[in-house]
Amino acid sequence: MVVIESEEVILNDIIKTCKRIFGFQILEVSQIKRGWLNLKWKITTSEGTFLVKQYNKERFKLYNQEELLLAFSQQQRLHNQGFPCPRLLSYQGKVMFETNNGELFIVMEFCNGQVVPPGNMNTNQMYDLGRFTGLMHHVLNDGTILKKKVTNFTPPSREDRMEYWNSVLIDVNNSSLEHLVPIMERQYQLTKELSIDEFSLIEAGWAHRDLWADNLLFEENHLGAILDFDRLNYDYPQLDIGRAIISCSLNENSLKVDTIEAFKEGYCEHILIDSQSLISSLRFLWYLESTWWIKIDMDQFTGPPTRFKKEMLWLSDNYNELDSLLGGC
């Protein structure tokens, strides 16, 4: 029998452990309602203000702990080089702690700033985001951590992906969801026609892998912090670029090209990219994420998946127009 602890019990357990490890007194606690399953609290203490992140026991089974600890080490390395991300508190060389009741958690500096809704970033904010994204990719791929033989995402063959979309189309046709038929047909036809050789030119490397609006804090026109490095892994840095652009520059049903130009200008301060790289990053992002968010049950999505679905649908509808939209960036 699995016993599910209440949030209050989990919090009290973590606070007791924090007092024992760090020796500070807790003055105020407020919960942060963001993220999936993992619990977060802002804690004001005698030693400063911090964010506590608890790892849900069931969700933690999806993590590779060795990769997670590597991600934490790179977050610390970035912070030490002046990158805007929170410093993790450590004790006896550890940054992940376990309570007597088996709750795993980390403690980090609390970063000020506001989350800007998707598609609402201005050109100054996007320039700053591009500048620090370029710096992040430069530092992560400076040779300090070795390359892997295999990337986290292995692009499937055109044939495999076409077979997948055909199976989804069959399921839709056998359901009462006729309105989804043209959407699934579009995914199939696009996969059939796309130039898959374009993806073979995209370089592998270490990347954040979750660079979207909810993980960014802004202080007016400047980037305050990039958050949540849990998914950092050896993959494709251009997927970070595509994810940041579609999340921050797609407003309603229109791509704000001026903000993408600003992102590119900032990114090029550290790593040179051209217009074709921006276009390829968005197309590659669709190839990765479309199967996650364009699904037979997508009408039931709530919260962030609703936004991700909208992004993938927009990319599939405008895939071939990206050249004309962004070719001049």
C-alpha cells in the first residue's frame, strides 16, 4: 500500500531537515504553484530567501539520478561564471538532500523577476535572452564535459514517422473526432514532403532542453534568470533556440519577427548563427515535439500543454512559410 503524504507533512519534514543541515531559522513560507507534481516553496530564513524544490517520488522514477546531478553541477558552473541562474546550496559536497521520510529536495537562491506570458516578450527581453542562451551554449560546450556518443533525441526516419501519423489518422477515423482528421492528415503529408536532410546538418551538443517562457524570469527589459536545469543533457542546442523562439515570439497566430531578430543578435555575441539556423531550429522542434502535443486526446489538454499544442499546430501550418517569414533575419 502506497501512503501519499500531505503537502503540509512533506513541508514540515523538509523544514526540519533544512534546519539540521543549514542551521538557519525559517521566518516565512509561501508555496509556489508552478510545475508538474514536484512541490516548490519560497522560504524566508535568517540567512536569506531561498526556493525549496521537492521531487515527487513517482515523478522521480522518470529521472536518471546521475544525469540530474550532472545537470546540477552545470547549473553551479554557469552561476559561478556570472550566468543568471540560481545558486544551489550545498552541504558536504551534496546539493540533493533526503529527509528522514525519504523526501528528496534541493535548495537554491530565490531569483527575483516576473514570468512573462508566452508570446509577450519585447525586443529588449529577447535580445537579452538570446545573449545568455548563446553564453550558456558556449560554456556548456567548451569541452569541460565530454560529448556523448548518442543524443537524447534520436530523430526517427521519415518512414517511421509517417507510419506513426498514419496510425494516429486511423485512430481518429475510427473515433467521433472528425475535426481532427485534416490536422492528422497535415502532419502525415508534411512528414512525407519535408527535406529530412536538413536535420542531419544540425550539430549535437549540451543543451538546457526546457527553455520556454515558464522557466524564464525577467526584470523589466532584462533577463533575471533561467530556471529548471533538470532536463539538461547532450542533445541539440538548436532545439533550445527553436523552443525559446516559438514560446516567446508566437503571439496569438502571428510570429513576432522583430523579437526573433533581437534574439539572434544577442545569440551571435557568443555563437554565430544565420537565418537558416533559426528556420531549421523551428522545423526540427516540430519534428521532435509534434508527436507529444498533436494527439487524439489533445482537446482535453489544460495548462501548458494547451500552449504547446498551439505552437505545434502553428508550426505544421506554417512549416513551408518559415523561409519567407525568417529568411531576412
